[in-house]
Amino acid sequence: MKSNWILILLGGMLLAMIADTIGTRQELLFVPVKHDAADCWTGAGANQIPVDEKGALIRYGRNLIENTAYYLGPNGNVKHISNGMNCQNCHLEAGTKPWGNNFGAVAANHPKFGERSGTIISIEKRVNDCFERSLNGLALDSNSKEMRAIVSYVKWLGSDIPKGTKPKGSGIMQLRYMNRAADPVKGKTVYTTTCERCHGKNGQGQMSPINITYTYPPLWGEHSYNNGAGLYRLSRFAGYVKNNMPNPQNYHTPQLTDEEAWDVAAFVNTQPRPAFDVSKDWPNTKKKPFDHPFGPYGDELSAVQHKYGPWR
Ligand code: HEC
Ligand code: HEC
């Protein structure tokens, strides 16, 4: 009699364990692995976010990426810590778009050693880098609801990517180098014919009528990203613009040639913008990217050549 009870008890525990494993598996499978026709990673959409407490935080994170200024901009309703741009202005479609500077590889590759800071960087630190540089603002407290939400969203988006790998189409595409320097004068022509109608004669962009966020974000001037931001490097700007601008564009049918993308990058990144203290960046000069326009360098090339090329 007694042993029967033990059997029943054990059986129950086994069933509970099986149910639990199935439960976890379903949770993992909740984010479908999506790829486009050319096998590039595409992030899951808002309608796939689970409808529970965890999902609510993830959904708030996605909102913060899309509507950063609404919450955290100069007229934001949570805090005023950024310049009025949205994360999504540069991480398109809430960080889900192939070659649209998406977040596909973030969860699988953090924490990691970051050469720019010379320290181990967490997702929180990487997000704050963009707050301080791309949004020319202030860092969020790691324990704030906003930071927890952004990190939950980024982790959820990348939860199907194996640790240490980068899916095809994640981040920004590296374009082929030209065998000449990128040319701001040629770039100005590209700008006036292809970009100015939205981003404005002085790169100032255009505020939406309700004055909270931009209809067309600024490309230079006091409300734009500062010179410590990723886009200030020509390769990041050129790769981003080639596959995404004039908005909306995708990498299947780009409108700009590689040369036009490099040249317009040189023009825009020659215009005035807020300054950031970059003196402690890239402490190991050997790891400095070829297009980082501030010395000291581990080679004899000038700062001008580092900024505009030609690079080999
Ligand atoms: C002005 C453009 C711009 C804005 C706005 C911006 N970022 Fe970024 N972000 C970049 C660039 C450029 C990179 C570097 C991409 C690279 O090197 O390939 C980057 C990188 C990142 C990364 C690391 C990506 C990776 O694959 O390792 C994260 C995470 C990130 N940004 C989060 C954010 C968040 C959150 C916001 C809003 C608070 C934001 N960014 C706003 C341009 C921007
Ligand atoms: C039809 C309007 C339009 C045109 C033309 C256009 N853009 Fe944009 N651009 C946008 C919009 C809108 C965004 C923000 C996208 C979003 O939030 O989804 C953007 C974002 C950007 C960004 C990242 C955010 C920032 O402000 O730094 C850069 C860089 C950029 N555009 C460069 C260019 C360049 C260079 C050209 C010309 C080759 C160009 N754009 C042409 C509308 C346009």
C-alpha cells in the first residue's frame, strides 16, 4: 500500500517535470526564427510579444525604441535625457530590419569585451553608449524600469540566436572600400539631390507638428548625434545609408551606389555637430577602427586619411 503511494508520488513528479520542460520549450519557441528570401535574419514583430507580465515589460521596451523622444526626449513624459531622436531612427523597424542596424546579434554577443571602452560591456552599457553618443544625452540608471524594458526587448528579439554567433543581415553592412578618399564635395551633390528634401537644407530635419519627435530626424547641428557616435565613422554611416536611405529603402533594391554612400557620409560628417570626449576611447590603438577620425593611431597615416580614406 505504502509503496503504491510512493509510485503515485514519483509519477506525479515526473509528469510535472515533463510539463515543465514542454512549458519552457514553448516559451523558447514563442519567438519564431524568421529569415527573408536571401536568408537574412528578421526580428519578430510586436504582435508576437507574449501577453503576460514579462511581455508587458518587453512591449514597453519596444515602445521606448520606437518612441524614445515621447518618453525621454526634451519634452518627454518620463525624463528629459536625450536629444529628441528615437532609437528607431537608426535601428529601423524597432531593430528588426535586415541590414537596418538591427539588434539580431546583441543578446548572443553580450556581455563582451568592448574595444572602444577597453572594458567588458553589458547590454545596459551598450544601450547607454547610444544614449550618451547617438542621442547626445545622459545614461539611464541600470535598474530603472526603462532600462530593464529595453534590455528585455533586445534579449527577447535575439533569444533564438546561438551564443557568440551573428545572424546574416544583422547590424550594418560593411561596404567595399573605394580606392580613393571619400569626397565631401561630391557628397554635397548627393545630399542636395537625394536627402535634402527630407533632412533639410541645414541637415536640421523636421519636427512633427506636435513638437515631441521628428518626422525627419536631423543629420547634423546641435540636435544630432555627437562626434563620439557610431554614425560619425564613415563606414557605419555609408553602410547604413546605402541599404536604407532615401527612406524607406532596403538592401534588395538600394538606390545609392557604394560611392555615393561613401561620399555623402563624408559630406554629412564634415558638418558641425555636438562634441563628445573621445580621449579615452579605443585605449588599445591597434584595435582602433580604420575610420576612427581621432588619434593617436598605431600607424603613420594622418587623421584626415583615417577619416576619409583611402583605406586598404
Ligand atoms: C544616430 C543613430 C543611432 C541612434 C539614434 C541610436 N543608435 Fe544604437 N547604434 C548606432 C550605431 C551606428 C551602432 C553601431 C553599429 C555597428 O558598429 O555596426 C549602434 C549600436 C547599438 C547597439 C549594439 C549593436 C550590436 O550589434 O552590438 C545597441 C544595443 C544599440 N545601439 C542600442 C540603441 C538604443 C537602445 C538606442 C536608443 C536609446 C540607440 N541605440 C540609438 C546608431 C544609433
Ligand atoms: C523621404 C524622406 C527621406 C529622404 C529623402 C532621406 N531620408 Fe534619411 N531618414 C528619413 C527618416 C523618416 C528617417 C528615420 C527613419 C525611422 O525612424 O524609421 C531617416 C533616418 C536617417 C538617418 C539616421 C538618423 C539620423 O538622423 O541620423 C540617416 C543617417 C539618414 N537618414 C541619412 C540620409 C541620407 C544620407 C539621405 C540621402 C541619401 C537620406 N537620409 C534621405 C527620411 C528620409
